[in-house]
Amino acid sequence: KGNMSAPKIHSHMSGEKGIFANAYLIESQNGVVVIDSTLTETESKSLRSEVVSINKPLLAIILTHPHPDHVAGVTNLVTSPKVPIISLESVARIMNATEVAKRIQWTPVYGKEWINKWTYPNQYVKDLETVTFDGVTYKVYDFGPGGDSNANSVWVVVNGPSVAFVGDLVFNGYHPYIADDHISDWLKNLEKAQHLLSNISTIYPGHGKPGSIELLESQKKYLLAYSDAVRELSGGNSTLTEGAKKELTQRMEKFLPGSGLSFLIPLSADPVAAELSAKK
């Protein structure tokens, strides 16, 4: 085992129809571990063919958080019920609680591309636990709410390349979804991640290209700029007018020029305004 070559990380970056969500394939000597699983029928089948083309068995699927663009595709990825699908218990719980509502909300938009039946985790991990596949050990950190979701985990490879898979704690070059009432928790979690991951060389985000630990700082700056703009444009109220939302969109597009997912900017405005006004 000593001379085992380092695992190779393949990034699968979805296109616009898949909300630019990332899934990652960690290829070791004798198999592949997949982290997250994309949103649509087409994208998840393309992820599946990527696994097949590596020509090694699928050893496990790890899920970072419960949003559809990261969990729906598991269904098309798993060919045997024996494959471990691993997450925090909170991730599975929120998947269960939201699957039907998300299907009702998004089927009109996605039609046949929406994956109708999700496949659930069959193995739970707790904060700081590790799992090992083909000699590669992954450690989980439970970050709780705050990231763009109510359950977030960060996964670190402990005995190989110094990398961390941070799910939607980071959107690199994309406007984030901030509609889950947790902007202050998200900022706290970014602080926590900066301490925990200080020796990590590469961060693999839920959306956008991998990068250095600096990605955490950039995400923090974005959230602070967004909060300031919402605070100002809402005049301390818990909602923004349509005009204020347009202005917010222009400001954030100027803050992060040429970035995708700008439809999320006005979508997150009222939840953030409500959270900020409640904290006064």
C-alpha cells in the first residue's frame, strides 16, 4: 500500500441547466468515490458515464448537503443497493422533508429532466467521523445550518492530497442562494472553515472552479456586501420593493461581474432582509 499513487480528482461541472452544480470523482487505485451528484436526468447520466469510463467500481457516494442539485442524481448513479451512500443524518432528514415540495415546485420548470424519485443515504456519519475506501480516508465536519442550506458538511481527505470538499459553503464566481435565513450562520461557518482548513491546499466548492483557501474569504466578502446592500435598500424593513430588488441586482452584478446565477440575487433579498431586521 505504501507506494499507492495519490488519488486523482475529476471535477464534473454542470452546465446552466444543472445550476452549474459540481460533483467530484475521486479515483484511487481500485475504485471511485463520488461526492455529490448533480440535478437533472441528463447531467446525472453524464456523471454516471464518467464513472463508467474510468472503468473502476463505484465504491461510495458522499453527499455534502441536501439541495436537489447535489442529491437528485444519486438515483442514476447507483446501480447496486450495496453501494454506500453516506451523509450526515441531518442531510437525509432534510432530503426527506423537502423531496415532494421540490418536485412540485420544479417539475413545471424541468419537466422530464426532473429526477422523480430520490435515492437516500444508507449510511450516516457524525461530526469528525471518518470513512475509508480503497485506502483513502475522508473525515466529515458537521457545519450545521449556514451555507446555503439547513445542513452542511465539509469533507477532507486526511491521508492524501490536502483537499476539502465544502459543498455550498462556497460559490466560486457564481451568485449564491441565500434564501434559507442563515446568512449570519453562513458567515460564522466561513470563519470556522478558515480555522479548520488552514492547511488545506485546494478547496472544491459546490459551484465554480476549485481554488485556494482564499475562496472562503471571497465568499465572506460577497455575503457582507450583500448584507450591507440589503440593509441599505430595505431601510431596515423585512422586505424590499421591486425597485430595490432591481437596484440590489445591479449592485451585486457590479460586485461580481460576469457571474452566473444572478437570478438568485433578488430571490434571496426578502429572506435576508427579514433575518437582518429581526436581529436589530
